[in-house]
Amino acid sequence: MPFPQLPVELLDAICQLAQPVDLAVLSRTTTSLHSVAQRRLYRHLSISTNSHNLSAIVTLANKSGLAQHVRTFSLRVDSSTIFNSYLQLVGTALSRMTELVSLDLFVDSGASWMLSKAKCTFPRLTHFASSFSFDAHVAEFLSKTEALLELEVDSNHSDLEVPVPALPTESIPHLSQLVGSPHVARVVVPGRPVASIHLPSGDLTEEDVVTLAKSTSHVVVFGATTNSPPLQLLESLVQHMPRLIYLRLMTTCDFSEAPQPSFYEQTAKSLTSLSDLQGFELAGLHWGSAEKDPQEKGRVWQSQPLVSDIVDVEHIDVDSDLFYVY
């Protein structure tokens, strides 16, 4: 049987193994191969300035049939290299990608208006990450993504507090992971089953912890940046997020010198209260721990500074894990 006459299922399986350059060639051979190859060629798209494939947006904006094949789409471009007319084409292309599963948009943080061009819904979208601030355009877009599980927005938030639009309770009802800033998390997390929260910017406060604990799921992974004293904040986390499995805190407090023994003791006492905790990091320091007796739940956490009998720096193993961790 001639290759082009093979069943569509076999052709699709063969094209799945082909590289994009080969798929482009196949799409220009016969009619039967054209549709199969194009469907695979446009399924997973990563567009960036460095890849020299920005023109693909023009094709997608002009050919709605191709845009419907896209399942994962990533756009990363330097805002100084593109014009608003190009971003308008991006919005048009997005409005036709109704079968999207994953979407990454890292362009000008003020270009969220392009999302408003998408008048359709995205019933299969489970991942959305962007460089946008959380504004009315983003909120409107999220109302069209009922299946969304992972959200990254406003992760480079500045210290300036800007108004955050309200998010209807029916929006993103299944969200389980958020990457952003505290002032966005205060709007997004309560009333939704968010189990993983990462706040790489902004200033987490004890009041924020109380609000984020209103997630309808146990928060098990939490990371944030704070200006508050770490012990005080840790106590609040222990009280309101008792099911944490991994905790990471970055703080502006001065850790240029080794903390006092009492600091380790108080920290260990707080960490012991988190019976599910497996890992803790504070200002880049990975806290030491060991498993308890098999009959007991939880871990024993480092309660004092590590000491060593080695006094000659020539004998320090700088390649050891201990050297880098502590």
C-alpha cells in the first residue's frame, strides 16, 4: 500500500515521531499527508525572538483552521522588538485556539489587553502563565477558563499597590497552583482548592497567611518573600497551614551572620508542629532534619547550629553538600 494511502491513524502515529522540519516538508507533498502533518506541526508551538519564528503568529491569525490544532502555545518576546499591531495579531490568533491546554505569554507586562480579543472560551486550558499584572483583562480571560489548574500572573509585582479587580466566585473553580504576588493571592486563593502557592515577589504578612488559609484545600506547598521577622511569620503558618509538606521563606532580615542557638531552637519547635513537613528553607538555608522513630509521624528538625572540630580551612571539603547547604 502506498504511504499516502495508509490509514489516518497510522499516518498520525508516524508524523508524531517526525521533527518539525520534516513535518513542514510532508505537509507540502500530498493532500492526505498535508492535513495530518499540519495538525502535528502546529500542535505544540514555542515562539520567541531567538527562534526566529515570529511570523507563525501571522499564519495563525489568518488561518483559523490551523489555530484550532494548537494545544500548547508559548510566546516569549522582548517588548522592545515588537509593535502593538503584532500583539493584536497574537490576540486574534488566541481567539481561534479554542482547544488550548497550556498557554504561556511573556511579553510586555502592560499588554494584557490582547486577551480581550479572545471572545471564545477555553474549556480545556489547564495551565496559564504570563508576565501580565492582574487587571480587568486578565480577570475577564480567567472567567473563560473553567478547567484551569495552574496560574502564574503578577509574579514580578512591584512594591506599588495597585487595585486588583474582583474575581467572580465561579471563575477558575478547580485552581490548584498559584504563582504570583500576595495582593493577587488574597483575591484568587480564598474559596478555591489551591494547594500550592508561590509568591516570589511582594511582602507576605501574617494577615496574608490568615487569608490564604481560606483555600478550600489544605495548602501543602508554600513559598513566599517577606519583610516580617521569620519566627513570627512561621508561627502564623504553623497555626493556619498545619498540613504543609514543603515550606520556603525568603526574608529581608539580615542573615549575614550565623543565627543564635535560640533561633534554631525556636525554629525547630515550630517546625516540629508541622507533622507532614518534609522540607524547609529559610533565606537560602536548607534546614536539617531526620526521620523520627518508624512508629512516630513527622521529623526531628535541627535545633542548634552545626559545629565542627575542623579548624584548618585546608581540610574543608568545599565540594561537599554540607558546605553548600550550610
